[in-house]
Amino acid sequence: MSLSKQAGVARSGTEYKLEQRRRAAAVGLCHTCCAVKVAAGRSTCPKCSADASARTVRRRHAIRTKSEMERGVSALETLGDAYSSDGDYRAALKNYQRAFDLSAGDVSAHVRLAVKVGTTALHRGIATDADGWFNIPLEKAVPGTGADVAHLHMQQIRTLWSCSRTADIVPLSERLLDFATASNDTDLILATRLSLALVLHLLSRYDEAERYLHAIGEHALPKDPKVISNYHRVCALVYTSSGNAEMASDSFAKALHYAEQDHDSYAYTSILHSHAMSAGMLGRTELAARLFLQALSAARDRNLGWNVASISLEYARVLSRQGNRHLAHAYVDQAATLENPPPVLLEALAEIGIPIAIECNDPYLLSHCANEDALASAFRSGEPPRLGPVASSFARYFHRMKQLQKARDLLAKALEYVKNADEACDLPLAVAQFGDKRHFGRAREVVRRRTLLPNADVANAHLHYFDALVLDREGDAEGCMREATAAAALFRKLRWTSYELAATLLGASAHRTRSAADGSAGPAASIPSELTLREQSVAQLAIVGLSNREIGERLSISARTVECHMTSILRRLGLRSRHQLLDSVRR
């Protein structure tokens, strides 16, 4: 019996092996296998010696292979970084993906490169088998990578959103939350709850979004500026949907402050974009225009590719609302030249470009914007704020193309998804203009619910305009005039000049219908098509009562230039004064 056993002391495996080798050496056996007699002067048998040499060769080969792999990954990643900084995202993505494939044995490099693949894919507006590279950190997660996994998941959210797959994000985020909970990773749990709150808000599931947001609490946030910025951004979106303009503005200011400390080039621009959208929804048109210009400048400075076109389209919408048709058309025309646009940009082109192309009577731009793939991707996204406006624009397009039943069916389908008027006020208006009369009540309720919240000027204006359109279709000229006048006054307050003009002309048409005792009223009033785009912009602003100086401020031209345009307009229409312009439009 050994001394350790006699003393009752447990031996370790190493101690046992050393004792075995000492015994083998004492009797001339192999020190490794302790079973074969060895020649004098040798400590191991031939077989054990050969096995040891083979292990050494394999180890050296593995070290050399790993070193070559690390050098290859580093070279490809550096090359990808260089291409990315130059804005060549196609070449950058190719190099990042090759480096990603080579780094399969290094978890930290794999996660880092997966984030870069996702970021570059977002800039290109394409999906790169996102599910595959997203699963890798979950399957091979190691302690300390929670923040990297959260960052990777945010990149996946952005990529899937740009590819109109927003509804697919929720089950992936829920799976990640389960993983984070099981691994007790506090930072990952918080980041995933924040991601779920953001995505659920995009899907208009506001109650669920608020539950996840309240489960976080500002006091529990880490010191990471990225997480803090995302938290305040989601808070701002929630405040916007509840009509709380002041709190929304404060939260966006905090989000922008922390986004400036982050190295994510997309985050700062995205928050500016969201702030501008929020300002437009809450009726702050001038603020929205300024913020869109800031976002556009930031996107150009950061070379964000298709995001520049996306923000240009949103700014074109604001310009169109303000009555600046000429400049709005130029921005849409420029955005439409982007090659291989992602689905989200196709949707924006259809939503914003179709009405502007129709107003400007540009059939080429209209054919480019009316890509029905955008309609399919909008419904696939599952986001009511996306599919509602796209459906209303296509309904207008189908109506223009005399496909009346197709327009009615589309509006009925979209109305099943849209339950509130946030970013989707145009859908009820399209129902009132082109939809089935059976859906008037449901469409009106979508707008009416928003009027019950604070800062409801936009919803109130749309509600009066909706009622005017419905009354016009029902033949109630007096009621149509009353509601159109109220809508025009509210749109004037909002500085939505094109909507004010539309309401004014609708009221004028109703007045003609009521006053024409002989029943000879002509077609609905509109801006004469023989005018140029710039002259049409000046004319519609003049019709709603703006002075030359005010028109110049809206269109960013001098009062003298406005006067020259007015002279040309009056000469083309055979008029003597601008006071005759509205009467001419009515005729």
C-alpha cells in the first residue's frame, strides 16, 4: 500500500502519473506507457517516441495555420475597413465576408466581423443570410461577449428592417432574450428588451413596447452611450405616439447627445431622421424641414449610401407639403437614380414619388416610382406606418390608370392593418376619395382616435378634410364647403400649403356646384397644367393668400423673382391681377 493511502491522503492524477513513471524508471520500463522494456540510455519505447514526434508536428502545424489565419483575417479586415471608409461597400462586404469565413475558430473575431458584415450590408441595403451569422454568437457565446452580441443583433434589426422583414425580428429578439436570461447576462437582457421595445413600436404594438421599456428603467442603464442613446430614442418615439411633443423633443435631444459619443455612423443620422419624422407628425413643419436637412447633411458626410436617397425623399415630402413642387420634384428625381435600391427605398419612392410625379405631370418619374414590388414589400414588413402611406399612393396611381376596383380592394386591405393615424393620415383620405363607401366609418375612426390625444393639429386638419371629401362624394355641397374651409384653415396653421390649396379648391368646386343653378358646373378646380413646375408652386402659394415675400421664403427665392414668376403666370393665363387667379382656377 502506498504511503498516501496509508496516511489517508487523496492523490491527484499528476502525482499518480509521476509515481508510476518513477516505478517504471526503476525497473527499466518506458516512462510514457510504463509497459515496454527500453534499451539502455533511452527513456521511452520506439512507439511512444514516434507518437510524441507526431504530436509535436501537429501542434506546430496548428500554430502555423492559426498564425496564417490570423494574418489573413487581419489583412482582409484591414482591406475591408479601407474600402468601407472610401464608401465602396460592395468591395468592403466581400472582404469582410471572406475574413468572417476564415475566422471560424476565433469567437471574438467571428463576432466582430459579423457586426461589420451586418453594418456594411445595411449600408448596401441588402440581406446577407443574416440568420446564419446571427446564430453563431449564440451557439458559441463565451463570457464577456454580451455587448458584442447585442451590437450584432442591432445590426440584424437594421438589415431586416431595410429589407422589409420587420415582423421577422420579433421571434429572433425573443429567442435572444431567452438566451440572455438563461445565461444571466444583464447587459444583453437590457439591450434585447430595448430592441424589442423599438421593433414592437415600429409594428404599432404600443402597449407591448411600453411594457418592455418600463421593464428597463433609466436608472438601470449601463454607461455605454449606444445603449443610452437607443433608450432615449425609443422613449421619444413612445412620447410621439402619445402626442407629448415636449417630452419627445427632450428625449430626442438626449438621444442625439449620446449618439455623438458613439462611433456608429448610422445611429446619429437615424436619430435625426426619427426626430424629423416625429416633428412632422406633431405638426412642427419648419422644425421637421430643418432636421431633415441636418440628417441629409450628416448622411452625406458619413457616406451612408442609400440613406442619403431615403432622407432626400422624406425632405421632398416636406417641401411638397409646403408647396415647393419644383424642389420636391428635383429631390425625388435624384433619389430615383440610385441603382439597386433596397426594399425600404422602393417603398419610399412609391409613397412620396407617386403623388409628386402626378402633381408635376411627369409620366417617366411616375412609371419609375410605381414599382408594385414596393407594395408587396410594404405589406411583408408588417409595419402599419409603412404600408398605409404606400397603399394610399398606389391607390391614387391605380385610380389615375382607371383601375378603380384595384384601388378600392387595396385600400380595404390596408385598412385592416392600420389602426391609428400616426404617419398614415393619407390612407383615410385615399379611402374618402377612391375607396368603398362602406369603409368610410372605419377610416374616419382611424383619424378620430388621434384627435383625442394632445398636439392633434395634423389629425384635426385631416379629419375635417376627410369629412369634406366624404360629403363631396355624397353630394352635400354646403357641408363640403364648411368642412373644406375648416380644413384649409388648419392646414394653413400647419404651413401645409399643398393640402391647404387642395382643401380650398375642393371648397371652391363645392361652391360652384351649389351655386350653378343650371347644373353646368365644370370639373374640379386645379392648377393649370400649362404653367411650369416653378410657376405652379408660386401659383398655389398665391392662391392661398401668401405675399411675394412669404412665397419667396417658402421657395428660397427672392421676392423680385416671385414677382417675375407672377407676371409670367398672369400673362400665360391672360389675367390682369393675382386676385383673378383663384377665379381662373375655378373656371
